[in-house]
Amino acid sequence: MKLHKLATAVTTVLALSAPLQAATWSDTFVGYRYGSDFTEPNNPEKVSKNIVQLTHASGYSLGQNYFNLDVLKSGSEDPASGSSDGATEFYLAYRHQLHLGKLFDTDLGFGPVKDVALTAGFDLNTKNSAFAPRKRFLAVGPTLKFDVPGFLDLSLFYAYESNHCGLAFCTHKDLSFDPYYQINLAWGLPFEAAGLPLKFQGFTNYNGAKGKDYFNNETKPEHLLRTSLMLDVGQLAFNKKNTFWVGVGYEYWRNKYGNHGKPGVDTDAPTLNMEWHF
């Protein structure tokens, strides 16, 4: 499938729901997380990062929307181009789900699955490092929605990605990778333990190899896990449910961006996490 065909498929999913966007529920929050064990490819140093995020999720009669913007400020271990200060990255992700059971007014549930959705979306990023990435990512595919408290979604995406390399010795400055598959599992599971209101949340992506990189090296499959265990401090302290959460998180990344056999491509980074919902 060529880029224009995948873009058409993504646009079609979004357009199908365009007239039906009155929200039936929504949740918006500003988040913060910090860790000192992040990594970057070809960088042997551990990188500290302060990350601020804006996240919005909402549902409507036929599906739901998800939007997330991360602003990542690195320590000096990951410098901005031509500077000793840390680099700044902006990473935007958007996903839309069209719930097929609701669309066709029929029960598509089976076993632990309550509905089947068609999901489409995109990622965009930019970073002021010497590498100067400009990721452009499109994905579309089916999603199984499991019948659990909160949510548990399993998706299989057909994905396309292009990016940029600002280094002088890159063989390719602007590269369109081979299309690849992505398996995505996302969850948000509220529960209570010892009288404490908690939630376990996160996502994991497994990406297939996407052909050759900027230096004509073959990429490898990539695995990213980002998860957190959060305590509803607002409910405990102020009797205001789902307003202020504090917890710990963890990022696991192997073959970051499809790179392999070089420093900085594997990450094991614990984080401190906070969320303010409004």
C-alpha cells in the first residue's frame, strides 16, 4: 500500500465520524514525568528528561478520540544542535476509533471482546538536536475492545513512516521507510488495594522491521513499553476523584527507532509521574 492510499484510508475513517462529534464523555489532563535513565541512539550517556504532556480522550455516539502532546526537555547529555543545553522534542499523537458494532447497530462481541473498532491516526515529531528528526507516521487497522473495568484495547496496524536526518554523513536526508505492521496494546485499569484508589495504565507497541535506515543498514523489529501505577491523591486528600494522581512509571525500549548494535538503542527508565485532570 503506497503512502497516498494509506493516507486516504486514515482520512476516510476520520471523515466517517466528522458530523457526529458531540462528546458523550471526556477526560483532559496535564501530566509530568521525570527520569534520569533515558537513552538516545549513538549516545553512550544516560539522559535525564523532564516531560510535560497534554492528553485528551473523549467519546461520542460511534467511537472515541485520543490526543497526546509530549514536550520532552533533555538534560545536557542530549544536547540541542550547536548548544550545550539539552534538546527539546515535541511529539504529537492522535488516534480515532470508529466502533463498528455501534456503526452497524449490531453486537460484534465475542468471548471477552465487547466490540470491534477501526482505528486510524498519525504521529508527528520534531526535535532541535543535531539529528533534527521530523517523524511523520500514519496507521490504520482493526482494534479489539475487551470488556474490562476501564479499557483494554488490542490493535493491529498497517503503518507507514517517514523521517529526516540532519547529520552531514547520513546517506539519506529524508527517508520513507518500508511499510510495516504494528501491534499495539493500550490499557487503563482502575482498581482498589488496601482501600487505596489506584490505576494501572500504559501501552506497548511492537513494530516490525521497516527496511533500511539513513545509513543503508537494515532496521530491526522495535519494542516500546511505557506504563505507570498511579494513586488518586486528590480523592484521598480532598475527596475529589480523578483530579490529581501521583505514581511511578517505567519505560522499556528495545531497538529504538529500529536501530541495533549501537549504544543508546535500549532503554530501561523508571519515572516519577503526576497528572492534573480538569
